[in-house]
Amino acid sequence: MTVRIGVIGTGMIGRDHTRRINQVLSGAEVVALSDYSPDAARAVQADLAPGAKLHDRGEDLIASADVDAVLVCSTGATHEAYVLAAIAAGKPVFCEKPLATTAEAALRIVEAEAAHGRRLVQVGFMRRYDAGYRMLKQVVDRQIGTPLMVHAAHRNQSVPESYLTPMAIHDTLIHEIDVLRWLLDDDYVSAQVVFPRKSRHAHARLADPQIVLLETKKGVRIDVEVFVNCQYGYDIQCQVVGEEGLANLPEPMTIAMRREARLQSDILVDWKQRFIDSYDVELADFIQAAARGTAAGPTAWDGYVAAITSDACVEAQESGRIVPISLPARPAHYD
Amino acid sequence: MTVRIGVIGTGMIGRDHTRRINQVLSGAEVVALSDYSPDAARAVQADLAPGAKLHDRGEDLIASADVDAVLVCSTGATHEAYVLAAIAAGKPVFCEKPLATTAEAALRIVEAEAAHGRRLVQVGFMRRYDAGYRMLKQVVDRQIGTPLMVHAAHRNQSVPESYLTPMAIHDTLIHEIDVLRWLLDDDYVSAQVVFPRKSRHAHARLADPQIVLLETKKGVRIDVEVFVNCQYGYDIQCQVVGEEGLANLPEPMTIAMRREARLQSDILVDWKQRFIDSYDVELADFIQAAARGTAAGPTAWDGYVAAITSDACVEAQESGRIVPISLPARPAHYD
Amino acid sequence: MTVRIGVIGTGMIGRDHTRRINQVLSGAEVVALSDYSPDAARAVQADLAPGAKLHDRGEDLIASADVDAVLVCSTGATHEAYVLAAIAAGKPVFCEKPLATTAEAALRIVEAEAAHGRRLVQVGFMRRYDAGYRMLKQVVDRQIGTPLMVHAAHRNQSVPESYLTPMAIHDTLIHEIDVLRWLLDDDYVSAQVVFPRKSRHAHARLADPQIVLLETKKGVRIDVEVFVNCQYGYDIQCQVVGEEGLANLPEPMTIAMRREARLQSDILVDWKQRFIDSYDVELADFIQAAARGTAAGPTAWDGYVAAITSDACVEAQESGRIVPISLPARPAHYD
Amino acid sequence: MTVRIGVIGTGMIGRDHTRRINQVLSGAEVVALSDYSPDAARAVQADLAPGAKLHDRGEDLIASADVDAVLVCSTGATHEAYVLAAIAAGKPVFCEKPLATTAEAALRIVEAEAAHGRRLVQVGFMRRYDAGYRMLKQVVDRQIGTPLMVHAAHRNQSVPESYLTPMAIHDTLIHEIDVLRWLLDDDYVSAQVVFPRKSRHAHARLADPQIVLLETKKGVRIDVEVFVNCQYGYDIQCQVVGEEGLANLPEPMTIAMRREARLQSDILVDWKQRFIDSYDVELADFIQAAARGTAAGPTAWDGYVAAITSDACVEAQESGRIVPISLPARPAHYD
């Protein structure tokens, strides 16, 4: 059976997912497209999905009888409405991060899905599908004892002037917020942010770097360096220290060269390359679950927790204090 | 358009390619199966390709109007006949290594394809599709100057008693023979084999390890350690030394751990894991070319050259001498 | 000219320095020994310094006309009196850490040396003499831009029950406190300590691990993981992140092995091996300066700053707060 | 007791050893100097050994009653005569490599020492004192099973036009010839040399790179790449493959940096830095043995075997054949 997929939002990521479904992965086909800009949708149709039907409104695409499952790749502010509509239609929906722009909106999705009684939502936290993180999780679960600390770093070569201090949380740290919870099977109870000396490469309205200190329910202490003008490349580091040993996230595969008095290997500069394989695995997982009428992977609840935690981190940026994080009870159907 | 594929030979590799085509990759479907053992074909049909038609004889599968392209995964001795039949039928054919069991047979395939006038054959040298070798080739082509030497190693944890001295060439070195030609864009002119002290782990009828010394037309000197009872794991090493620097094939991704007074990371023990991703890329390439009625990747000529070179290496094993290697002119349609 | 050295305290470190001076290094000789236990002094005399004179009291050794320079290797509580006596006698004195057991006592030494008008005191912070830290300092000074952050770790395999929570500062972090000031050419302005989940390997009266957060005058943020029951070995890590790049302290030299399905190399378990070469360099520096009647390397002021900073860290352990650190003006003769 | 040393030959290495003895190491003093150029000897006297006596002739220095032991650092052609004179005088003598310029001359030294009845000669093969090779030997002896193969490389950034093809053996490979015998506790039985494509950076009268293939009595096969215009730095590699695993010589300690899209660390370009610490250990060993009236470390026999083996390698360069190597029985007093 081929899962018939409708894609809402045909910008960079929507286009790329369309290519992935139609040209790389088995088991699904993009049969419908919709975008705020009809021309954008038409271009993707022409290039990648000639048989897809165009819809002016995402809601119509969701309602279409030809569509089995939905990808929401539109701008963040529109996510809540589309995801709620898909749940109402009983269709599996893959929603790019963020699930919603506020914690309240994310909670409404959680509650709608709970009312529906079956999982339908997958949030686009692709790092959980990265081969490196998956290997790390296996080692953390089995070989280094109870985790006690995590030392992490999220570094970008540079960011534009439009990237402001809170975006270090919402756009950057958000990935560590999700993946570290998953890695540790744990939740956060407090957040603190400290600001080192500012890099001369950071624009006026951005404090860069930042160090975010998170504490979990089980007592794990996490420090994440967020440094988005580090100049040297895109670099994701994660070290877990346990009672019996420690383990590191692997570096991306590179060629070690000896040249010009240096042992050297390239560091990625384009963040899109870093987790490129995990998008394939992520969507294959969505397609498999959608074929059974449900969803897998990161849940709406995960999206909600990420929103709550992000809000606390931004408050910690602003206040300079240790901000407590508390969550309502997790609905039973996410267990 | 979906390429309709027939698979001849449904043992381990035929089964795995069927899974790959039907469950992982886009663009093709296994529509026919044939095996020496009808039960084996039936089992793969049941597990992975319920819609596929069973053929008692591979020749019938090749001739079937429902089949657009053929995978030859049967035992080596049958390859020549099936590949020649596919060429005669004008159908793209992917043939697992070896292309044929003698150089003469491989040359007959080359000539048949030349007579047909268009490429139809892809040989299953999957290392050319490995991400690590591809990165290495880019670096070799651009960053270390003219290649002068290659130091390589092909190590297996252990082999059964049925593995005899010449198999170090036919079953093991064969991969280096192909991939190093491709990496260097060169051909071999001589081979020599030296035998180090034999490992106590090698069986009576196997000289293990061996060191194969190859010389290329451009003067590159290659040494390949073949050690198939190395005990510690499956390990493929390749270092290219050029006029301006050197480059190494990347290690497979692993987690670096600190535990029990050791900085440590796992080495693969199962060879099937080492190039597992490259099989996907290899078949995706075959499918794309087959959709256009032709073939890509390693050619019948490459299969022929590998056979000629293997024969010279076995002669070098037996004689202890430096054995010259000469090739006929390459047919123009492989340029 | 041979510098005639008297050693006060002939325990493990005093014995080792005597061996170093008499059997390894050029330019000095141990001519006098003193210990709280005359038997201990006699044993070192017999084994390593047959020509040395024994003194019952350290004060007499310092006063002896045969002694040009003094090593204070006795228990910490006695350091202040011996160092002050050496200053009063105008003799260069090498004092093992701590310079004194309180910041006030350390300040008295600073003031006595200032009154004397010339440097006479070297404190035994041997890491500044470690080849790895010296290479790191060169890179930090020249190649990675202005330092913004330091991520460090100080891990011991295990500690005895007598090791209590404040000793994580006084006995362990003390080395980072000194060497990071030197590395960054900076001073501390605040300290905070957070306590991760406690390791099951830590004794009842020890919080282990701990993370110490330090802030410097120039705004550098430092995090040091102190984990003294890490089980896997003795491991010192230091990463400096600057505006243009980052640099890591080298690992100790080891053999990389491939064995039993692991790429592996040994991690030290004995802390005494980690900086063993730096003791030689440290004492050679002392001998050279002493031959000119003065002292080099880490100063009494450095010993005082380490004491002040340690006190703030212990206060931060106890209070859970961010504790400010302030220093008096540095006496001019340390510039 | 201080060993009184006379140094013959005060060029770069003689000067450096004088500095080492007088300023770094314990237990010896340079009391006499001699050089073909009296001005050179006078300059070293003035800079490093003001109390040393100058001798016009090395023979007089050796005969002087003030001299306990001798360092021969003069040009190679003079070594035999000075070493024989030292043996005749019954004085320990450290001779820089080569022990002599012909195998016959080296054998005369072996026989003279045997006639004397006690070891007096140490040859300056400093790699045996390198911490990395010593660690490697421990691992080879205990952890990887019986050695079967060695893959080695000796690379220099570049050499002057005066460096001709045979010097790849006499000046470069000579170090591997000695250190690999010691590492494996074995001797050579044959040598072969193959010439890869010549680097464009090699001068007209130098074949560069070369690969030397050695076979040992125990059946170990060794390949050494000698590449003295490799451009990228001075690089010494050594991998030993045993029946149970493999081990690599450590890289020199360096700082790993992340900068400009590269993970990078410096490679040495100056060969003098690579084994600089081993010269200290080597001479300390000589001093300790000389204090007992004898010699330690690499023997005259080792110097002789290196000469025999070098001659075979040069013959292999010229003939293109596999050249057998045979040795007389080792005199009993070297056991």
C-alpha cells in the first residue's frame, strides 16, 4: 500500500521532503501540495510531483479524500491550526518544529490528540533519528552506568543580524532540549543561563555565546554551550558522563589528511549537511506508521515539553536566575 | 515510472536486495523471482514480495514481458549465462560479483555488450558507492597531488576451514582490486605476493596473512595486507600518499568511550555491516539507469579487468614471482 | 656552581625531589635533610643523599651556612613558618602547595617577600611546567582569538573515605584554579558550585561529582567538572573556546591498539604519572633561579590568589550561591 | 662520582651533547674537547664548558688521564679509529651513528671489544630511548600476540640536492633498520626495494619515494616507505600487526584545534624535535653505565648488523632483486 501524502508549505524543507518521498523512499507518494504562495507550490509540483493536486488552502488539502497523511512544513504560526485540523480528520500528521509557537497552543494539540484516543502527530525532531545519537543512546543505556552529567555544545559558524538573543533558545537549543530528554529518558526541573564575554563577531542585539545549565528530575546536570558565531564551522558536541564511564557523540565522517604541516580534517560549515541522513529515516518512520493509521517518533507531548522548557530558558536569559520548570502529568496514551 | 525487476537467486544477497527494492528504495518493484531451489524463491515471495511471479528457470524470468530489468544473485558459475541472456533481451542487468568465473567468460560478456551497442551491465562492486571511499576519491583527485603509493589492509576476524589460499584473492582482495583502480583512475601492470609468518589462527590449507604488491600503469605502488584471521574484527584500511600529502579512508562511525582505564571504541566484527549503506546507493543507481534502459556504475569491463588481475595475483601466489598484467584495448563504449 | 639545597619534609614528595636533584638534574645537590620523623630523613639520606647532613629542626636547616636554597615538602600547616624563615634568611625557597593553609597566612608571606624586595618564593604548581599546558598556552595566545569559555574536567579513579566535600576544592580544583589563571592571564571574580546526582561510588560525606563555575575579570566563563570517583582513570581535560576557534589540552601519549573488537588505548590510573615530567622542569627552573639568588615560576602572590579563590569556592559549595571574589591590588614586584 | 667525559667532534651534535651533559643531566661533566677545527672546539668551550681542556688530536683526548669516557661525534670516516682507540684504552665510548662506514670496519670494532672482554661501546641509535617506541615495545611484547608484519614510514619534508638515492638507506632507513630489530628481537634475512612513481619534488639523482621490504628470521614481513620529499612534514609511522591485534607508534603530542572549518593539529617539520627527549635518556644511560666502567644500550654488534643490512638494501636498490642477508654468529658477550 502506498501512503498518499499532502504537503502544506513548499519552502525549502517542504520541497526537500517532497523530493525525499517521491524519489528516495519507498511506500509513499506526494499527491497534494499547498502553499501560501501558489507559485511556490506549482514549482514543486513541476519539479518533483507532477501528479500532485494543488490546493489553495491547507484545510482543503487535509480534508481531501485523496490524502491519507499530512506534512506541515509551513511557517510556525500556522502549525497549530493545521495539526488540529488533521487530528479532527483522523489523519496522521508530521509537523516540523515547533509544534506550536506557544506552550498553550502545544497543549491544545496534546489534548486534542488525547481526545482522539490514538497517536496521530509526529514532531520533526530529526536528531532522534541520527545514527550517531542512536549509537550514543545504546551506549548510555548499557555501558557507562547511571548518567550524572552532560556536556554539550551547539555551534554555528555565523548567524545573520536578524538572529536575536532568544533565538539561541527557540531556534538552536530547542534541538538539545528535545534530544537530551530522549537520550536520558528524563525531564527538566530548572534552567539557568550564563553569558560569557561576548564574541566580537556577534551583532549588537545578540548575546553570543551563552551557556545554558539544565537540571533534570533524576539530578543530571547539563551544560550546553550555544555559540552561533563560532566562525570555524557547524559543530554539535555531546558527552555523557555516567557512574562507570563516559561516552561522546561521534564526529561526522571525514577524511584525515596530512598536508602543509597539519594533520587535518574538514569540519562541516553547512548545518543542512549535519543531519541530512536523519531526515530520510525520520520520514520513513512516519510513512510506516501512517500506513497503519497512526504516528511514531517524537510526540505532541514532546513538542509541548520543548515549548515549556524553551520558555523557562528565555526567562532565565532575561532574569539571570535559576528558573524552575514544572510540567502537568503526562497523558497516559504517551506511555 | 516504476522499474519492474526480476531477481535470479534468492539466497542471502538476493533476499536482501528484494527487501531493499520493495521496502526501502523508491522507483522499482520486484515482480519476479527465480531460484535453483523453488522453496527458497517461495519464501522470499511470502516474506517480501507477495505480488511477484515465480519462475522455475532464470532464462524464463529474463524473457518475461513483465520484467524490465534483472538482478543476478545466483551462484557465480551461473552468472555468465544469465548476463548474456539479459543482454540478448536488451534488459539492464545488475550482476553480483564475480561477473564470471573466468576472464574469458567475462570478456565474452564485454563483447556481447559491445555488440549490443549500449551499456546494460552493472557489476556489484559496492565499495564505489561507499560514502567513505567517495570522500576519499574527492580528496585524492583534488588535495594531495599526484598519487604515488597506496597502503591498504583488508582484515577479517576469521574464516572457516573451507577458505583456501587463492580465496584471499578471489573473495577478499577482489574488492581492493576494483576500488583502487577506480580510486586512482589507473590499471595494473604487475602483481607480487609475499607471505609473512603464518598466524597460528590460520587453518592448514590457508596462508594467512598475505601481502599483495601491485604496480600501476602510472607507477603507483600499492601494498595490500590481506589478513583474514586477524581476530580483532573486520577492518578496511586505505591510505593514499600523494606528492603533496596523504589521505586516509575514514573509520566507520563509532562511539568513543572512557571506561575501565581505556579510551575505547568498537570495531565491527560483521563484514555485512561495513558497507551496508552502499548497497542502497548501488541499487538506487541501478534503478535510475534502468528506468532509462541502460546501466551505470561498475561496468562489465571492470568485471573483466578484476578477473584478469585476480588471475595474475593467484599466479603470483603460486610462483613467488612478479607477474606482469596486460589488458587488451578497452572497447570505446566504456569511455 | 652547584646550588646546595636543604629539603624539609622527606615524605613521598620530599624523597622524590631529592632523587630528582641528586640523580636526574644538573646544577644542584641535596646537602641537608630534615623531617618531623628523624627516621624518615635518615632513610632518604641512606638511599639518595649519603652526603647530606640531618637537622632535627627545619629552622636549623634553613639557617645553616651550607644551605643555599630550601625545599619545603612538609605537611601544609608548617609551610608558613618555614617559608617566612627562608625569606628572613634571604634564601630561595620552593614550597609545595598549598603555600599556606589560610589566605591570611599566604598574604603574610606575600608581604614578607615584598618587604624583602626580591622574589625568593616558588610555589609548587607544577602544571605550568607541563609540556601539554605550555603548548596549549601558545595556541591560546596566538591562534584561537580572545578566549571566551573554558570547559575543563579533573577526574580521579577513586578517593578514600577521608576525602570530604571541601577537598574537591582544596586538593583537586586547586590545580585548575592556578593553571587556568596562568593560561588566560586573568583573575576570578565569582564562583558557583552545582551538585549533579551523586555517584553511587562516592562515600557518605562526599558530594561527587561537582561542577564549579568560575567567572573571570575579562568575562571568561569556566566550567570545571570535578569527579573524583569516576572509576575509569585519572583524566585531566581542558578546552579553551576563543572568538576564532578552540583548542584542547593534549591527551597523554599512549599506544593505540586494535584488539578484541576494540580500538583502544590506555588511560592513566595513577595521578603521579600524569605530570611526572613537569616536576623535573619545575625543579630545574627553581635551581636555575636559585643559582642567581632569586626565584622563578609560580609566585607567593599566585599562592595567595589560589587560597582566596579556594575559600570562595568552598563558600559556594556550602551556600549554593554565586560568591564574589575580590583581591587586593597586586604588589608591584610581581609584575 | 662524576663521570669525566671527553667529546671528539664539536659540530651540531657534539655541541648539543656537551650542553646536555653540563646543563641538563646529573652525574657527568665534559672535561675535554677536540675537533678537526680548533676554533669550533674553542667556541663550545667558551659557551658551554669553560673548564674543559682542548686537545688538538682526538687520540690525545682519549689517552688523557683526566678523561673517564669518550663521546665520538666527529665525521663518520673517523669513527673506527677513535672507537678502537677508546677500546684499547679501556674507556667507555659513545659513538654517534654510523659506528663505521663499512661493515668490515664495524666488525673490527666488534672483535676488538670481544677481545677486551667487556662492553665499552654504545652506538647512538637514540630511537630505542624514545618514550613512544618503548611503550610500543611493551605492547608488542605482551598484548598483540606474535608479530607477523610491520608497516612503517619515514618521511621528511624535503632534502637538499646532495641527498642521493643510497642515502635513503644510509641516512634515513638506518634508524628503522636498528629500531625494528630491537622492537621485534629479530634479525633480517632478505631485502627488496621497489620504486614508486617519482615525486616531482625529488631532485634528478634521487629516487623518491622508495619502499623497502625486509624479511626477518622469524618470518616477519616489514614494509618501510621512505619518502624524503613528502612536503607535509617530518613523520615517523610504525604499525606492528600480531596474531591477536595491532599497535601503532604514538604521534608526537600536539594541540588539536578547531579553526577555519578544520579540525587540525600541527605536524613537526624539524626532525631534530622528533626525538629530542630521547637524546637525554640515551646519554643518561651512557653516563650511568660509564660510571661502572662499561656501556649499555645499542652495542657495537648492533652497529655492525645495521651496516650489513644497509649494504644489502643498497644492493637491492641497484639490482631490483631480493637480496639475502646473512650474519656471522653473534659473539657470546652480546647475549
